[in-house]
Amino acid sequence: MAFGLALGDHWHALTVGAGVTVGALTLSRVPGFAACFSAIYNWIALLGQSAGFKPDDLNREGRKFGLLRALVGMLVIWRYLPILFSAMAGGDAVPIAMAAAALTCAVLLVVGLFVPIVALVLGLSINLVIDTQLSNPGLGSLLVAILCTGFVLYPWSDWSVDSLLSRRPGFVGGVVRAMYSPWGTPSASAACVARMVPFLAYAAISLYSSWEHLRDPMWRAGDVVGFLMVMPLTNPKMYEWFSMAAGTWPTLYHWVSVFATAGMIVWQMAMLPMVLLSKYSRWFVILWGISFFHRVGAPAEHQNAGCFRVHPVGLGFHQLAA
């Protein structure tokens, strides 16, 4: 599954994404459509409550979002700073501009300045444009984009420069207050929606991926996990041990691979129902996800992007902290 777009198509995708965003915001102000948007919003908030997201202290909730926002920003800096240095050494203007844009947005996220606007810009561009121009699209930038939707939906936090500036009189404080005015005031429903929308987005992507996997004979045979474990690229630290196990106990190794591959398919297909079912199934989703992304992150280290495997762990922490 490709997470980036071919050069030439990404600007079209960005235009469509921005158009859909602006269109949705515009329609949400039209009385008839506003009722529909309100119903969908309330339904997502109820889903969030069913999933265990029940914020009872909005100040504490804002600090959680602020902490996660800063963490995501620092991880983006960690990834794109070496890319910027490499691009500057090569003298190529486009990679320099792309890496600099990502770093600028990341720094603003860390300090919490113009959060809703910066999160929206970074979410729309990091996978569709920035990583595509850098010829390095992948799951990490897609997850950053997904997490940014949460910061757009719940931008409030005491741990931000925006919070400090909004309390000041004068022009600067007025600009920040005007920027936040379309979002209204913090609420428990907004916090639930901001937690649930990123999860729903990733659950939908995982469901699509599972259907694609089921079309692959190797997935249907249950051999995928076993194959990945003996490959130096995907399991650089332990592939020799797994290769020895596969040669010594081939039947046992095969059935362990079948079990793990089946678990992966179940995790992808039933992610949302399991989160809603009980706290035990919710723990399964989180722990299996952390394990999966830990494995996925291994080959990314060869692309100077290993830190991006931490993003899903941060998302899992964010869900657990409800």
C-alpha cells in the first residue's frame, strides 16, 4: 500500500483535501447542513465515550494534548533536521524548501504557536507534498497527518504560547483570540471527538489494508510474519535467531507465523469493534499495535526515519491516558 503520491498528483490531492476542508467548514455554517454535522459530531463523541474517552478535567485534557503535540513536533524535527542538512550539502532547492517547511511547522507545534492553523497545514502537506517531494513517503508521515487532525479539533492547551498570548491585551492577543474564535470553547465532547477522529482514520486505513492483504496468497497462507522475521531488512537484530528457529523447528515456526499473521489480520479488521467492546480488547489493540509498529520501524532506520515508529506508541499512550 502506497502512502505517498506520484509527483504531479500530490498537488491535485492537496487541492482536493484543502477544498474538502474549506467546503466542510462552510457547509457547517449552513442551517440544514449544520444539523447534519452536529449529529455526526455528537455520534463520534458518543463513540469516544464508549471507547473509554471520558475527560472530566478539561485543563488536564489540554495538557495531555499539549504534551502529545510537543512530542510529535520534536519527532518531526528529529526526522527532518538531518534531511535538511543533507539537502543543503547537495544544494537542491526543492528538498531544502520541503525540509525547512516541515521543520518550521514542527517548531511551531512544539512551542504551541498558531496551533490549529499549523496543525492543519502540516496535516495536509506532510504526506501528500513534503514526503512525496523528498521521495520518501511512508507510514510515519501518514501517522503525523492523522495525529494533526486531533490538534486541529482540540487546539486548546495551557502548555502553549497561544495560551499565553491570548490572555494579553493589544493587537497580538486579539489576533490569537480571533484565530481560536471559530473553535468556540473547550468541551468534553470536543476532547472525545479529537481523540476518536484520528483513531477512526487509522482504523479505516487498517481495514482497507486487511482486505488488500487477504488478496495476497502469502497472507492467506499465514507465512508473512514468519518471512518478515527472517529478513535482515525487516528484522536486522534478530533475523539470525529466527532463521535458526525456522530451520530447526519448521512446523512449529510455520504455525507460530500463522497465528501471528492471523492476529495481524484480526487486529486490522476488528480494531474499532475491539476498542468499543471492553477494556481488555482495547488493551489488546494498543499492545498489539505497539508491537506491530516496533517491527515496522526497523526497516525505517535504514531511511533515517526510525524515530517515526514512536508516533503510534504516542497515539497508544494518548488513548490509554483517557
